[in-house]
Amino acid sequence: MTLDSGEVGQSYTVSRMELPEQVEHRLEALGMTLGTRVSILGSKGGGTLILKVRGTRFAIGRGITRRIEVA
């Protein structure tokens, strides 16, 4: 399942990221690595997900979240 199809209020574990290298490195710098728990806090305008990763909240567009697989 991809992160963009997850439900608000649920937590998931990142299992794979199929992103451009630059974007993947940026997410890793923010703490989102393979095996990390990610909580979906909400969505903004239908195109952006608000996530909580390792105690930090940030927003990611659906173009990116649809390329992150979670379990």
C-alpha cells in the first residue's frame, strides 16, 4: 500500500521509497528512512498529507506520498 492511500489517524511503517535521489535524501534528512513509523495527522486541500515522523510534523505532497510504500 502507498502512503497516500493511508487513513488519517493511523500509523504505518515505511517499507520502500521509489523517489528521485534528491527527494529521497531530503526525506532521510528529515528522519523518514526505511522502517520508520509514520503517522498521518491529516490532509490539506486534498493534495497534501500532514505527517508525524519521529516527533516532527511536516507536510508532503501526494506526488511524493504515492511513491512511498508502507505496511
